[in-house]
Amino acid sequence: MSSINADGVILQTILVLLVVVVLAIVIVRFGVKRIVAGPEWRGGANLKVIERLTLEPRRSIVLVRAGDKYLLLATSEGGVSFVREVPAHEIVTPIESGGSLKSIWQRMTGTGGPRDGAGQS
């Protein structure tokens, strides 16, 4: 009689394990991509990072397209700050200027770029 009970426990354990494996496969296949990748994985039709320019190891400026507007944002360990809206006519392709974000930064600051004069005495 204990043999029948042991067989039932083994069969129940195998069935539970099978259900857990199937659930894990379903979650990995359909759920994790949406959670980890965020909206960009689903298309990112309204919000897209156009370009990022590193100023220092933990600081950068980012050009973001939000709908039909372009926004210049500053990022640091303290968070993200709005710098200004960039008119569409100021956006140039990287091939035209060697980097559209760099040219916008130069126009804003009147410098040769974010590292202008860095390391010079």
C-alpha cells in the first residue's frame, strides 16, 4: 500500500514540476520582454532618444524626440533636467555636421564642444 502512495506522490511531483516549467516558459516568452525592455520594445512611436553626448563620466546631454518636438535634456547622478526645446530646423544629421547634438551644444554655449579646452593649461 505504501508503494501506491509513493507512486502517487512521484506522479503529483512530476505534474507540478511540468506546470511550473510551462508557466516559466510562458512568462519568459511573453512577459519579461515587456517588463525589461519597456516602451521602446513595443515600438516607441512617440518617444525616442536621438543622440547622447557624454560631458563627464556621469553627466551627459540627451536629444529626445517626443512626438513632433525635440527636447534637450541634461542627465546626471542627481536626475534628469530639461534644458530647452530644440526647433526642428536645428536638427541636422550626423553626416552633415559630424554630430547634430555636438553642433547644438556648440551653438548654445559658444564653445568648440563640451570638452573644449579640457586638459589644456
